[in-house]
Amino acid sequence: MDVNPDVWGQLALEASQVYLTDGTTAKSPFAGTTIEKLPDKVLLHIFSYLSHKEICRMAKVCKKWRMIAYDTKLWKNVSLRPEISGLHVGSLESLLALISIRFGPSLRYIELPIELITHTVLHELANKCPNLTHMLLDFSTAMQLHDFSELQAFPTKLRYLCICLSEVIFMEGFMRKIYNFINGLEILHLIGTYEKVEEEEEEIYEVINVHKLKSATPNLRVINLYGINFVDDSHIDAFSSNCIQLECLAVNYCAKVTGSTLKTLLQRSRRLKCLLMNGTNLQSDYLMQVEWEKCSLQELDITATDLSTEALQDMLTRLPGLRFLSAGQLNGFNDSVLKVWMEVGNPRNLVALDLDSSDNLSEDAIYKFLSKHGHQLWGLGLSGMTHITDSLWQTVLPILTNAKIIVMGTQERLGVNILVDQLMDSIARNCPIVERLELRWDPDNLRFSDKSQKAIDTLRVKCLKLRCLSLSDGRYYEIVKANFERADRMTVVRTLTNCRVSNYYLLSNYKDLVFN
């Protein structure tokens, strides 16, 4: 950021004047006060709101600002991955200097790209940053690892470790060196290459030895295996055999997981409350063998798993205290499942429900379920269904008085129009504590009038906790965005291209599951 002296002069002039009711000016009691005279503590607090890139630019303004910018309190959480909004460090020497001078004992969290993951850097972090508890190591773009034969030290207080895996680089040489240092880990993320997979099938390599890793990490509470093409049921079995503290297991987009070891998992892991299996290849027969009635499971994601109607009915009627259910994109989830769940199961504890793209659910069945249980829901997703329009939402919104998250609409073109002004007004009147809202309808299906501003004003004024409103890019999006920006709420309105709303925010381990 370039600092223009004329700007500071103008600010100083304005600060020195008080405008009286008759239009004249008088000298302000703060006359002569400039930003240069602010106490260091105040400047430090202001700097704490800036990104590290901005802090580095501020350091070029003057000696005082440079001193404040280098205060270790501003360098507790550091990302050195420039492609993900982090700082770019040009050389290992520069990083080693930063660790010694700027990070030190204050550092709590660090993200390192492959080119900066060396035994020298890890030694320095272990020696100079004794309070480091969270670390992300990004090997995803690696074609070759550094030599770790001389690695003798590694941060010992880590609670959180995230490793982004490469498709072709075997990690055992590195992992063998750190096993003795990570037995205090509570949260482990292993991130695969799901989003980079091409259509052509290539040979799959088991690039990290999960069976050895589980022996080194007996205290894990949260395990997230995301989009790893080699992870299967044997790896779930391995973790469950050693991690008796396990509370949350996520295997989203691990296509080789079939559920064959779920029965054993739930028998061993009595504390397991959250199980996320979106995009896996679950088999209905395996799920029907699980003793659901004996487990403590409260949060479940079975989206896009192709489970049968019979398996869904069996599971939902035997789960005793389900709070969170994500069951979208399931052909087997039909009216009979909802009916049996209401009549025989126990949905009384349910606070979050996502039925995205459940085309075999009728409007009537959804209405009956929400009439009985809608008042208890904090999050509801009924998106991706062309037959669910604003007419149903207008009927159920008066019931959803406790909703914090609402996802509605489909991006498919509809044969009917959505009266969005009335919808916004109904949300404002009935859902005062809503925090996140998403309308997925195609902008060509949204119908609004010249009085739209009034409905948007009502939403903005009554829903003061609203922090995210996602809309399809179009004229209505521009109107809503401009309205919120005029009220100085600059970050609320977003496009679906950049932001999607999910009930995952309501998971009890949500903060532990976040990875970058």
C-alpha cells in the first residue's frame, strides 16, 4: 500500500476541526493528534486486523511501523503458501531468519509448501517455536522429496497435523522420522488428490502407511481422510483398533470405503459421535449389520452413497439420538423413509437436515415432516429439487423459527417463477436468527419488483446475525449486494461461484475439521 503524505495531512486537518451547528468550525480537543502519536498498543491492535501481506507493506512506511509489524504477537498464525493467500518466501535462508527473529515462541500455526519442508526448517521450528501446536505440510505438488535422513528434531507439542498428499511420492521415509514426535496429536488430516483426478484411470499408490501411522497416534480425537484414492475399510479398522478417544471420523470422497468394518468401528469407538461418509461406496448389506441402537452416533453424512430404501429405514429407526443428518443425492430416500422415521424412529433430537437433490421425496411428505419437527431445526437444506419451489417454503418458513442455516432452490431452469420479494420478506419475519442463507435458483427464474429494496431492507434490518447470503450471479444479486454495501455490510452477499452454504457449520467438531 503506497502512503501519500497529502492523505495524512488531510486526515490531520479534519481531525483538528469540529463542525458546529451553524456551519462554522472550532478547534477540536484532538487537534494535533495524528496516527503517529497513537500508542504502540493501539497500533498493534489495528495491525492485528491486517493480513501478513498487508503487514509487510506497512513495515515500509517508517521505522516505528516496521518495529510494530515485526512484533511476534502478529505472527501467531502463518501461511507460507502464496497460492492460498499466504506469504511468498524466496529462499530457505529467508525462512530460517523469519523463524528466529519474527516467529519465535509466539508461533502457534504454520503452513509450509513442499519447497520449504526440509530437515533444517523443521529443526528450527522445533528449537525456536516451542508453542507450535498446529502444522500443515503440503506435499501435493511434490515430484521429489527432500532428504530427511538427517532429521533429528520435530515440533513435539503438535495437536493438529494436516498432510496434503502427493499421488506419486511415498511418504514413509519422512514419516518414519517423525513418528516419535507426534504421539500427542489429537487432530489428523490426510488430504488426497480427489479434486485433481482425471477421467483416465491410473495406477493407485498407497503413498502413506496408515497402519504404522495409527500406532504412533493413539490420542486422536478427530480423523479426516479426504479424497484419498487408496483408503479403504482396512484403514478405518486400523485407526479404530488404536484410537480409543476417537470422536469424529470423516472419509468423504474415499471411494474404496464400503462400510464392511463399520460394525467393528462402532463397537470399539464408544465415543464416536460424528461419522462423515459423503461420496463413498457404502453397501446396504454392511450397514444393516451395524448395531446402530448401541452406538453414540449423533452426526451422520451419507450423501451420494446409493443406499437402498430398506437400509435407510433400518438405520434411521435404530439410531437413538441423531442430531445431524445429511442424506442428499439418494434415490432410496423416499416418502416411506421419512414416514417410518417419524413413526418408529427418534428424530426428536434432530437439529440439522440436508436432503439435497432427493427427487423421490414428495412435497407433501416433506411438509408433514417439517410440520412436526421443523421448529427444532437449526439447519435445513432442500436444494436441487425442481418440484420444491417458493410455495412450499412460504408454508414452512413460519415453522422454522430457530433456523440458523437455510439452503433452498435449484440451478436448473424451472417452468415456474420464484417470487423472491415475498420469500425474502417471509424469511425476515420468521427466521430472525438466520446466519447463513443460500438461494440457488437460476436468476432468470427470480421475479422481483421495483419494491424489492423494501423486502431486502427488511431482511437486512431484522436478520442482524446474517453473515452470508449466497445468490446466483445476476441482476437480483447486484441489487441485494448494493443494498447491503450501502449499510456497510460489505462481506455478507456473495455469489454461488465463490461461496456455498452447508449444514457442516453446525457439526460439533466443525472447527477441528476445517483444513486449507
